[in-house]
Amino acid sequence: MNIWLNDQAYSPAGSSDLDALIHELSLSQQSVAIAINGEIIPRGQWQQTPLTEGIQVAVFQAIAGG
């Protein structure tokens, strides 16, 4: 399966949903937000949101600053 991850082609190794993708990418669930096709997906729905061919996933990481 191929998806678009932050505007780049990506082939998940075995991820079937957003939660698994975050684990595959070694990202902390607490410091990211995810949008699919431009719509933010609440963290509580990550396990129920499947990855499908061609889906556009945007991952936003929190950055500390001032």
C-alpha cells in the first residue's frame, strides 16, 4: 500500500491504522496531531481510522518555543 505522508510517497511496513503508523514512525502520541485529507483526526479515533491506498496523511509535531 502507498500513502502520502507529509506530501511525500510512503509505504507503511505493516501499519493498518493511524495509531500503528505513529508507532512505526517512532513518534510520541502526546506530541503530534494528524490530519487526513485536510481534516484533523482526534487522537481517540486513531485506532479506528484505517490507512487506505493513496490517503493523504499530515503529521504535525508540537514545537516548544517562545
